[in-house]
Amino acid sequence: MDRDSKSIMSWLSGLINAHVDVAKDPYINRLNVNPYTYNLVNLLVRTGLGKTTFYFTTQPIMKQLASVYNTASGVYMIEEGLSKT
């Protein structure tokens, strides 16, 4: 159970369903769950933070950081001066 007494397994199931149904409703993208934040979201949900996880990942700075990381990922090791870190 998370801090709001909701099942952690329900959160994990919801995340799986959201990724499966992303073509129909891409709300998981609006929550800033992407290759950069996926492990963080997984950690926070599994430790019981529940919906607080998504308040954190949707902060403007987190969205900017994920965007920069994902943009640099496509050209990492190709274009000098860009790095993931």
C-alpha cells in the first residue's frame, strides 16, 4: 500500500496499461514518463509515493531535463560537445 492507502500493484498495472494504450490516449506522455524518467517513476511508485510521483515528474524543470536528455540521446557520440551528463 502507498501513503494514500492505494495498492502499489494497482499503480504498476496502471503504468503498464498506460504504455500499452499510448496510441489511443497519450496521457502517460503528459505525466512526463519517458526513457529518462521511467526508472525514477518506477522507484517512487514502488516506494509508496503514489500520485506524488507525478506531481514531481511534471514540474517544469523535470520536463526540461527529460527533453534535453532525450534530444541529446539521438546524437550522443555523433556530435561533439553534446553529452547525456
